[in-house]
Amino acid sequence: MTAAVLFGSFAILLFLSVPIGISIGLATLITIFYSGSLPVEFLAKELITSVDSFPLMAVPFFILAGEIMGKGGISERLFKVANSIVGNKTGGFAIATIITCMFFAAISGSGPATVAAIGGIMIPAMVRNGYDKKFATVTVAAAGSIGVIIPPSIPMVIYGVVGNASIGDLFIAGIVPGILVGLSMIIWAYYYSKKKGYKGLDEPTSIIKILQAVWDAKWALLIPIIILGGIYGGIFTPTEAAVIAVVYGLFAGLVLYRELSIKDIPKILADSALTTATVLIIVGTATAFGRFLTIEQIPTKVANGMLSISDNPLVIILLITLLLLIVGTFMDTLAAIIILTPILLPIGLQLGYDPIHFGIIMIVNLAIGFITPPLGVNLFVASGISGLSIETLSKAVIPFFFAMLITLLFVTFIPQISMFLVNLGG
């Protein structure tokens, strides 16, 4: 009955459009009053202790780094590199947009941040070059979801903390799956563009043009190399890498590219502080929610229930996939990771999955939720840029949804896709 009260009150609060972080906290508080098994102070204590974590300090710094780099001229230069390579191909602008999102994903660690940074530039540019607005908008929205798969990734930091897994290994395990998701989107974009007759630029590409674009974007292209190389080389931790990303982003925007000014910094700090506060409220309340679940032994009961359905590992992992896809449609990614990791990770371990591989499966699953309503955060961000309705975008994004789903199945059933680079480095 305690589980029914907990999840029932949570569902009702979500239905009433109460913000996700507040819904989780109130549901926990209501259930504490109902069960009487814990003091009311439990929620306040968890809110404080859950965010008192060195690895979690990476989250506000990566958010700040994404804000700085999104406004510091980096996204435009990344696009010029991609466009110099594929701009003259069929659907070149769409393909270049996806590649740019993949580059920016290696900087921001956030899906909505990637959509906001790239969408404001690329959606109008694609429309000016003859692409229909629906396709332009959903291309950016879908490609933005790669922001949580290619490292550095904020959800990977959260999973690493909750699941006691190496954040560095998670980062390296996300590289190949992120690239495959991007390639699956490029295949669909090429097919659709060919069908609609969206031709590339008349100017032929050349090594000189590519080298010029790369040279102009060299400081931007160095960012993921510095961040990931430093982590994998053992020079600094993911948290320290986030701080370095902030310092480097400020230096690139203020000194190297000179597209940031001192007067821009207060707004950047305010925006990143607002986002960080939202994220940490979710982290705090979801941690309390998850801890309450553990105390009530609900994860064990759910695990036993799922394992009793079938002894076939294929059936169980497909059920987990279906659950994550459903949860991703209405729950924030970070909250879902914090709440579901203690429930699902033990099942994954019993099925023989490596915790790093299982984490990538969860994150790719939940990344699909960025483009699936009713939550579909990337769709809302892209809708705000293009002015198209969520209903219109929800239909147009379906092919990208299936592209991600097919890639997810490959990642799930071929562990080497995630673990190859991890095992190579270890």
C-alpha cells in the first residue's frame, strides 16, 4: 500500500502539472506522513546530503560551460566545419546540422542546451535554403538528444553517482553509441532530403576549404580533446574537467573569438544558476524518493516481480527497455535515473550486464524521451525557436524516433559497441 500511495500521489501531482522536482518531493512527504516509518526531517536531510557530493559539482560547471560556449561563437564555427565537409551533398545542411549537434554535445553535456545553441542558428538557415520548417525543427530537436549520450554528459554523472560507477568509463563508453545515433539520423536525413529534392550547395568542397574551416574553429575543436583527453589521461577528474571547460570557454569567448563581452557574463551566470537550481532540486527530491523506495524494499520487490515474469534474459531486458521508454515520455531524465537506477541496475547485474554498459542502455533509452511527448523537452525548446506547435512536431519527429530506437537495440544487444573503448583503455 505504501508503494501505491507513493506512486499514486506522484502521478496525480504530475497530472496536475506540478513541476517534476516539487512533485517528487511532495509525493515523498505525503508517503512519509502516511507510513509513519520515518521522521518528517528525512526529506530535508536528503535534500542537503544528496547534493553534498564532489562528483555532482561537475553538473553546475558543465551547465555554465554550455551557456558560455553557446553564446561565445563556438556553435557557428562548428557548423562551418561540418558544412565544409558535407554542405555540397544531398541534404547537406541537414547532415551538417546533425554533425554540429554531435560536436556541441561533446561540449555542453545537455540535450536542451544543444537544441537552444544550434537551433537558433540552423533552423532559420535551413528554411532559407529551401528546407521545410517542420523537418528543420525536428532535425535539430532529435540531434540535440545526442547531447546526453556523447560525453561529457550530465546524466552520466548522475548515473555514476547513484550507481557507484566510474564516470570516466561512462564517458568513454558513450562515444561510439553517440556516433551511431548521429549516423542513424544522418541516414534518415539523407533519404528524406533526396526524396524532397533538397540539394546541397553548388560550391564543390575542397581540402583547402575544409582546412580553412577547421583552422577557424580550432579553439572550439580543442575543447572536447582537452576535456576527454584530460579525464582519460588521468590528468584531472570529471569534476575538475568541468571547471577547466568553464575557464577555457571564457578565454575562448572573451579573448580568442571576442564574441563574448564582460557585460554578457552576469546574464550567463544567472541563466546557468537558474538551470542548476532546477536540476539540483530534482536531484535532491529524487534522491529522497529513491532512498525511501530502498528503505521500503520496493526495488527488491520490483526486481523479483520482473524476474518472475520470465527467466529469459531477452524478455527481461525488453521489458526494462519498454519501461524506460514509457518513463522517458513523462519524467525528467535525471529524476528517472536517480529513481530507477537502484531498481533496475540490480536486475541488469543479475542478467550479466556490466554496470557501465547498463548505464549507457539507460541513458540512450531516456535520451529518446527528449523527443517524445508529453514531456519531450527538446521538442518544446525547438518549438519555441520555430513557432511550430508541439502536435505538428510530434508527428514529424517519428522517423527520428525509430532511428534512435533501432540504434538502442544495437547498443543493448551488442555490448562491444559501448565497452570496446573502455576495455581498450583498461
